[in-house]
Amino acid sequence: MFTLPQALTRFTDAYDGQMWNTQLAAATMTVLPMLVVFVLAQRQFVEGLAHSGLK
């Protein structure tokens, strides 16, 4: 029940050290769905901006 940035900082080893490889992998997996949605919806977003300026 954490926000994503808080959950990413919880990846520590037994000695409370940072596990950078795990944190970076989790950050990548967190960003991928948002990036995919942006890439798929980019055309509609640009078309909506273009049509609103043609009035």
C-alpha cells in the first residue's frame, strides 16, 4: 500500500543496503506501461490539439 516511488525505495538487502540493480529493474517495469500508452495514444493526442486550433 505504497506509492510507486516509496515502494521502489523498499528494495534493500539484509544489511539495509541499496539493491540498485533491482531498483532500476523495478523502475523500468513501472515506466513501461505508461510509455506504451503514450506511444499508442500519441497520434490521437496530436490530432486533438491540431483540430482544436482550426476553429
